[in-house]
Amino acid sequence: MAKAKVYFTKEISPESLIKIYEALGVELKGKVGVKVSTGEAGSKGYLKADLIAPFVKKLNGTILECNTAYPGERNKASDHMKVAEEHGFTSFADVDIMDADGEKEIPVKNGKHLKYDIVGTHLDEYDAMVNLAHGKGHAMGGFGANLKNQSIGVASRNGKAYIHSCGKTKSPTLCWTVKYEQTDFIESMAEAAKAVADYFADNGKQIVYITVMNALSVDCDCDANQGDPVMADLGIVASLDPVANDQAFIDMVWNSDDPGAKELQARVDRQEGRHILPYAEEIGLGTREYELIEL
């Protein structure tokens, strides 16, 4: 497989976000969904409206989300919309909670753990998607960027439970009691991310991948008690390959001489988070080999 192109800018601004998207050389046509994390009520690291609004407006994009499996302020569509409004997302775009009206199964090809992925029915309404991730640590997955945003992030509430339990249950209450091997959970996330990529490709639809590497906390934006950033901002990476883009993010964290990077590395490795990269490559979601093109 040829090396993937990963574009990189150190500058984190509304202008640089548009510029890095344009560097990908892809024009997304039709109805465009922008998958972000709206952030749990109380979290602070989610991508802010003033940063992403000009980019989303340029695409005439709709913010995409799905309800959470864990108890909180975002596990019902009506409550989730309130949080999205409080966090400024409804001020510049329509927000679509994709599983508000139901869910559907999409195929997982050659999965070891998942027989299918479960997504909100509204996913079908979009002709293209921007997977706009916020790079950070994660209590369960080690780290979150494009692969997590496309697996847990795009899955419906029951779909999230199915991934979290490595295919054992679709129940958001029972999934937290299932015993599993950590690497099985990491692999289940990769399988779900690939299911979404395949589903788009099979229907002639495009996904582009962008990760903003700012507010680098060891905790996810889904954590209401999210900790403060542990290291300096790194910039933005963008690619047509989600594996390469996540690999570039991880490489930058590992190559950083910021003393706080060690904290983030420890969080990632405690949860065997880096395992998602070789496994995602193995199942054909993308390549870890990339050429970094700095803008």
C-alpha cells in the first residue's frame, strides 16, 4: 500500500482549519455531515464554535452526533440537543442527533468481535462526512481521534453499548457489566470504524478526516470532570486515511519534548490504545505509513 498523505499545520485557527481541508483536494458535494463530539455537560475540551463555525458554514454542513450509552446529559436526544446548544453548536449550524428516530445495522466485514455496527437512521441522509475529531486521551480507549470518532462516535446509543461490550450486548445498562479483554474492546472500535468507512464507500460517498490537536487532556470530552490539558497544543492534521491521521497524532505525542506528553502517553498505553492502529491497518481500514506534508 502506498504511503498516505497527511497534511499538518501548527496553526490552530478558523483559517487554518479551512486551509488544511482545502489541501486535501476534495470537494464534498451534496448534504455534508460534520461529526464532532458536542462534549458532555461540564467538559471543556470539545472543539469550540468560534474555531469550527466558519469551516462548517463553508461546507453548509450539519453537525452530527449520537446519544451516549453512559448515563449523563447526552443519552436522550432532547437533553443532548440542550447540551449542544449550551456548547454553542446550534448557533452556527443545524445539529442532527442521528439516532433520535431509530437505528439500523450496517455490515462489519471480517470482524472478529462485531457481527455488525449499529448507527442512527439519519446517517443515510448525508452524501459526505467530515470526521472532525478532537485529539485527546480517553479513560477507556486510551486516546480519542478519528478512529474513535467514527466508531463509538457514529454508533447509536445501543451501538455504543454493542462496541463497548465487544459484541456481547446492545443494552446500555448491561454493557458496563460485561467482562472483556481490553484489546478486544480496542479491536471492536476499529471494526466499527471500518464498518462506517465501508458503508460510505459502498454507497459512493466520501469521508475526510481532520483532527485538531489542542486542549490535550488525558480525559475525553465525554468526561464531565475532564482534566486540564497536560501538554501544549500540537496543531491540526488532515488526511483521506483515518489510520494514517491517527498514527500521525500519536507520533506527534510520542515525539514531543513537552514534559506533559509523558502523562498522555501513559494514559494511552495503560489502555493499550495504540493497538487500534495496527489492527485497523490489518483489517484494511488504512495504512500507518504516511508522508507528512506541512502547510
